[in-house]
Amino acid sequence: MLDKKRQVILYMKTAVVTDSTAYIPKELREKLNIHMVPLSVIFGSESLREEIDLTAEEFYEKVKVGELPTTSQPPIGQFVELFEQLAKEYDSVITVHLSSGISGTYQGAVSAGDMAEGITVHPFDSETACMVQGFYAIEAAELAAQGQTADEIIARLNQMKESMRAYFMVDDLSHLQRGGRLSNAQAFIGSLLQVKPILHFVDKKIEPYEKIRTKKKALNRVSDLLGSDVASGGSYRAVVIHANREEEAMEWKVDLEAKYPNVEFTISYFGPVVGTHLGEGSLGMGWYKKG
């Protein structure tokens, strides 16, 4: 009887879905079998799906010669269609999304999960965005490949959330203010004093963490925050994220690797949707405890 139970568990398969704002490279998504649902940016009457119709490089070139676009979350029907397609091969799906405090994408996935037939959907609110969100999807995919159940994977993602950190700095607060992601008063104060505020997520929304006068000091402060966590022991994975500032990101990564040789660093980017709200020149870093 026990052997039969083990066989049932063995044949239960879990798929992993995320949205495009995780900015996981296509090659890595394909390797780990991560399915991606794109958000879109809209220039006038032209709607472009990020990571499919528009790369980050193309986006930043495009906004240099025109106005910033608006952004749009995926239609619920797109989620339903994907979930029901996955039901042909999988018993359940874990779908990881950017913070529900700044986008309706997560709630769309929740609604689609209720509508989809033939598969159990486990929506996961990353409460963050970009490759920090991607860390959750990557971990879920690796655990799914090892045969762990959806419940076991969700438990691990919640454990990761306890140590997950993300801080970022923008060159111009007006983009966040314009998109309703930061209050008018906060944007005005930032512009008036020419500060480089460090921002982070609090209760799923973007809030100021600390006001710093220069970019260099802001980056050093974020580095110190990582150092405080690393000092407590354990193994960490971190990502440096940039908005069309790859050279600056590379230089910062080199400095960080020299300072924290036991941390595994990678580089990622703020793509079209997130870049619309943060603006070119933004830099950030996220990290979590691996085990």
C-alpha cells in the first residue's frame, strides 16, 4: 500500500509559471522549463509584449525619442489558456508574480486559477519584482524538477521570503510619481533636494527606505545592508539590477564580489514594464539566504 502512495507522489507533476517582469533570460527559462506570461507596454496605439516583441535595449532606445509608454497586465484569459494547456501534462502549477501592491497581475492569476479546469493552481505573490521575483520562480522550477510537491515548493518559497531583500535607487522620482507608485509629496521632496533615495517594498508597495545625497553613497549603503545580512552567517545569492546601465552594474558587481567573496552574484536588468516606472539609470540589488 505504501509503495502505491509513493507511486502517486512520483507521478504528480508541478509546472512553474511566472510573468515577464521576473526578467529571467529566455535560455534559463527554457532550461528550467519555466513558462512566462508577458506584460505589455503601450506606445500610443501600439501594444508591445516585453521579452517577446520588445527587448530592454530596444525599449530604452525607443523612449529616448518619444514619450514614456503606459503598461498593461496580461489578460486573465491568457492565464486560463496557459493553465489549461499545462493541465494536459501537469497536476498542479505554481505561478509566481510581481508584487500585488503595484500590479493586478497576481490577482489576475488568482482569478484564472479559479476558472481553469483540470489543474490545481498555486498563485505566489513575490511581494517584489524583477530578478528578485525571478529567484522564486527559479527555485520553484529546480525543486519541481527534483519531484517535490507543490505544497513543499510553496513552503520553501515562503521560507525564502523571510530572508529576501531588495533595494533600489532611481535617478528621477517623477516616473514613480507619474505612475502612482510613489506619492506626490515624496516625489516633490526628492526632486527639490536632489536626493538619491533608496527605495524598497513595504507591505507589497514601494516606499522610501532612506534618503541619500549621492548615487555613490546610496550604492555603498545598499552594499552595507547586504553586509549586515551576510555577517549573520549562511550562504547568499544576490543580483545587481540596472536600467540601461550595464557598465555601472558590472563595476558595482566587481566591487561587491571583492567585498563579499562568499556571495553568489549575477546581473539582471529593469525591463520595459518596470523601466517605465523607474526610468533609465536606476540601479538596485536583491538577495536571499540560499539554505
